[in-house]
Amino acid sequence: MIKVYTSLAKRLILVSSLFLVFLFPIHYYGKADLVEHIKGYYNDPSIGKLRISDFSPYEASVIFPRDFSINKGGDNYTDLYRNHLGVDSNDNGTIIQYTGNSSALTNKIVKNTYKKHQISVFDANRETKNCGRLKVDTDIEIAKYDQVDHHLDRMAKKLIEQLENDDAFKDLRGFFKDDLPKQIMSNTLHHHFFKFSGTSVWLEQHGVHYMISRVLYNVKGSKRGPSLSLTYAQVFNEKWQEMRDVELVYPTRHPNSNDIVYKNGKFPSFLPIPFYSDSNFQPHRFYGAEDPRLLLVKNDMGVEEPLMVFNAFHRKIKDKVLVGENAMNITFGFYRSMFLCWPFQYQLGKVNVDDVRNPETDKVVYNKVIELRRENTERLSIQKNWTPFVDLSERDPYDKHIYFIYRWANLEILKCKLTDFDLNTESQCSFVYKRNPDLKENTAVGPMRGGTEMIPFNLHGHTAWIGFARAHIKKCGCGSSMYRPNLAVIVKHGDEYKISYLSSSITFDIPIVGWTNPKKLCRYNDPDALIPNGISAWETLGDDDYMTLTLSVADDSVHVIHIRNLLQKVKHLAKSEDPQRGFDENAVECTLKKSAQFCRSYGNEQKKLAEKKQ
Ligand SMILES: *[C@@H]1O[C@H](CO)[C@@H](O)[C@H](O)[C@H]1NC(C)=O
Ligand SMILES: *[C@@H]1O[C@H](CO)[C@@H](O)[C@H](O)[C@H]1NC(C)=O
Ligand SMILES: *[C@@H]1O[C@H](CO)[C@@H](O)[C@H](O)[C@H]1NC(C)=O
Ligand SMILES: *[C@@H]1O[C@H](CO)[C@@H](O)[C@H](O)[C@H]1NC(C)=O
């Protein structure tokens, strides 16, 4: 199928000018039900039986959301699409409105074989420095992992297309020159591109998984010292088959008028995220969005949409000195800072990133982003690894704030605005909890860091969040450092937060490969990495609950694994939950100790295996 690529800008304008008749009906939902935060499923007999996997994932399709209604009689979706959204494209794919189940669960997930996998959890409520006494051994149930296909070819072709046609990618041409077709021809894409850190959310209005992955590009063909980090968005049906050519129709705000309009986003594609870059200055620069995390928030249109948290290198005006009546000297400072990006929302230009206007980019349509700033503090030169979560008890009727675990050891919780930014360039953040108020602003965060976002749930009447942190332990006996997931449960009591349960390293029985040479583990200078990236779904069915988790091995894969009855398990463990106890560092310290031990014995094992081979 031949498709004419229309630039986003052109389409948006077409859509908005013709589309005002289809103003989105705003629904507000009541205060979220705190009883059970895990998403339910529809048992409503009016729910259509068809799911997205009933349509071919290889053929073009357009998916309208369940709540979309054509309020003018006589139209049908095919006409609607052709007349308003697909104007310039000769797309003749299937046009559907999703009316199927809101659940991401499939027979395969439910009927899968799950086996027991032992983990050690440290229970902060026991309040002892004795790690042996803090530790509880328990089993979780895991299914065999799957791996999301790599398909670097298709991805590179997409990139060529976007570099040529999409104004938001014009800036980046200097990084690629004419290299991509050559890399495709010579079959060397895998030396230049590393796709990992896949994190996804289930869009129940469309019946699909929406996944973003980080894509590193290195012009020289090595994994170290990449020049650029891009964000690739893909759509999967409920069976985790990639949709090769799909458009999702979603409500968005017009970047000029702020009116609510519908837009169609085409996937797979790279997200037009605005970031500072200059291909003339490459060595030792790391441009683009790094460490993306994805979660769902409810916006002021009453719709759940994906929100991405990331960090990026940027430059900001640091100093202005007057040099004459009508001129001044400006000095820039360079920082790596935290940002939010709304993949389904847009902005014109990128003055909010670069701090200066630029006629080259002022009219270009990018995804909407905003920098996260801690109130009343200077920017740090590097800021990263904030672990996001939302507090559903404050969803009234939409999410006005996002929270972050800023620090795990000496727990600190940061609260940032999602709306009503004082300046259009920053979301103001303030600390709502600090275990140790005397800790300096720039104290290092320590080896316990955020892995996935945290998912809210109700723990015996307390507001709680579950997710996977990752300990990053340096020089512990295997290569330069080791990363492994750690299960974490955060509980809120009054205005105070604590890490109530934290596990030591979990392997999920996923085989690790070497970071530079797949066959060589624990090589000097190489990290050994299994990193949890995101929780794609977590639902209950009858008495059982199912979680879908994504992970990356050696910064070069997207693994998906299903876990059964984690909620049950945690609720059982949490019989010990005590609002008065556990506000201390014992669990974090024991986790780090135990994880370092794990690293040492793993390193020794690898050494022995390597010796045997020789
Ligand atoms: C929706 O999915 C859930 C979970 O798979 C299932 O139990 C339920 O019967 C489905 N509902 C309908 C109407 O098909
Ligand atoms: C919708 O419009 C298309 C194109 O005009 C037509 O082929 C199709 O039969 C219509 N569908 C319905 C259900 O009316
Ligand atoms: C879609 O359109 C293309 C080009 O106009 C044509 O070659 C192709 O057969 C069409 N496919 C279908 C399924 O109608
Ligand atoms: C302004 O910048 C120019 C060019 O870098 C420099 O020569 C000049 O000294 C600067 N003036 C002041 C007042 O800093």
C-alpha cells in the first residue's frame, strides 16, 4: 500500500478547521473509587465481542475510541475518516470504532502456565536492623517471558520517512546524513541502533497497548557514547501483535486555539518530542529523551491519556549582560533535567525547551512537553530517575498533580503540577514528604532508584502503590555494575509515606546477555542489566489478579512477562502493615546488602562457568 505522508502540522490544521462540529462531549467522572484501583472489565452484554486482534495486524487500520460519537446523522466512520482525518492520504484500510472489552486480559494470559518464583521481601514494619529478621521469603507466580520483536529495518525506514517529511525531525538530519540506507543495505543497523526501555499503557478506549521505547543511535556503530536518543511509539493488539500500520483517533487540544479537536496519530512512528540538539557538537553529548516512563493520567477532557516522564539535555539562559542600549550578551547553561511529555497533545515551536525563539522551529508542531522544576532551587547539572505515580484520591475530576519518589533511601516525595503552570515553561514541584529534612538538595540519590512507575491500589484501607525499583550497584563482583528489579510497596499514612515492603533482586528467570558481547557476562567495564521499565496492565478476574511487566536485558531488548496474584500475595504479606511503624531505612539497607550479595555470587558463578569453557 502506498501512503502519502502528510505532515502533522498540515493535518492538524485540516482536522481542526473542518472538525469543530465534532467537539468532544466532555464527561466528568465522579471521585475515583478507592475500594479497588485495579481496573475492572466490562461484563455489560452490549460490549461488542470483537477485539482488535480480530483485524489483521498487518493491514492498515484506523481505530476510533469507544466514547467517540458521531453527533450528526447520516455520516459513517468511513466517510468521516475520509472527509476529515484521512484527507491527504489514500489510506483504504479498515476503519473501526472499538466497542470491545475494556480489559487487557486474554485467554492466553489467564490460561498460561504459571510457576512459582521465590523472592525475599524486607518488611519495614518489623523495625529491626537485623536483615534476617526483616526478611520474609515468599513465592510469586510467573509465566514464561515473551520478547517484543526488534524489526530494526522497519524502524529505520520509518525514521528515513520522518526525517524527510516531518518538520519536527528536520533538526536531526545532521546526525544521520545519508547513512541510514547504507546501514540497511549492509545489514548493520544493529551496530547503530539499540531499542530498549519499552514501557506501555493499555488504552481501553481503543483496545490496544500503546508502547514507547527508547532508541539509541550511534553513528560510529558502538553501544558506548551514543549521539542521540529517540522515542519510538508502537501499538500492539491485546495479543501483543504489533499493528504494522495503524492510526489511533484521539481527542486533543488544538495548539493554537486550545479547542478540543480529534486527531489521528499514525503508528509506529517516532514521537516529535522537542529537545535541544546540535549535530555540529557531538562527542560527549547525549541528546534527546532518555529513560522514558509511561503512565495513564486523566486529563481535563475527562479522558485517560498516556503521559511520559523523561530526562533530557537542554540549555537554558543563565546570564544576561547589557552591552549597549539595544543589545545584550546571553550565556547559556547546560543541564540534564526532568520533563513531562503528553504524546497525544501538541505545542507549536520549542521556545519552552530552548529558551529562545527560532524562526526555523517556531511554527513546527511538536508533542507537548514541560520541564519539571523543584521550587526555589537552582537546576542541578544532572537530574534523573524520578519515579512517577498519581494519587487517585485526588482525581477530582481529573489529575491536577503528578507525584514522584525523588529519593528512595531517606524517602522523599515530590508533587508537581499537571495543569495551571505559573509560567508556560515549567511545572512547579514541591516536596510533600522528606524523611530527613536536613538532607542537602544536592545529596546523591544513592543506588536504589526508580524502575517502573508506581501503580495505585488499596491495601487494607490504606492508599498504597506498587512497582519495581531497581538497585544499581557498582563494582559488586560482576563487571562495572549490576541492575536488577526490586519489588516495592509504598504506603501513605496521613501526610507520611514509607516504603513498607522492598524485595531483594528478582531474576524472573530471564536469561541475561552480555552488554557488549552477548556471550560474555560480567566483563570488565560492562554493566550487567535486567531493568524493569513499566507495568503495562494489572487487572483482577474473579479471585485472581494478573500483572504485565516490561523489562530490558542489556539495554537492547523489550521483554514482557505476566505475573499472577501479586496483589493477593502483597495483601497477604501486608497483614503486618502498621501505620506507626517502619518509617526508617532498614528495608532499603537490607535490600542493598542482599542485592550486593546476589551480585557477588552471580559474578563468581559466571567466572566459574567461563573458566570451565576454556
Ligand atoms: C471482558 O473480559 C473479561 C476478562 O477476560 C471477561 O471475563 C468478560 O467476560 C469479558 N466481557 C465480555 C462482555 O466479553
Ligand atoms: C459508509 O460510507 C462508505 C463510503 O462512502 C460506504 O462504502 C459504506 O457502505 C458506508 N457504510 C455504511 C454502514 O453505511
Ligand atoms: C488500497 O489502495 C491501493 C492503491 O490505491 C490499491 O493498490 C490496493 O489494492 C487497495 N487495497 C484494498 C484492500 O482495497
Ligand atoms: C559580549 O560578547 C562579546 C562577544 O563574545 C564580547 O566580545 C564582549 O566582551 C561581551 N561584552 C560583555 C559586556 O560581556
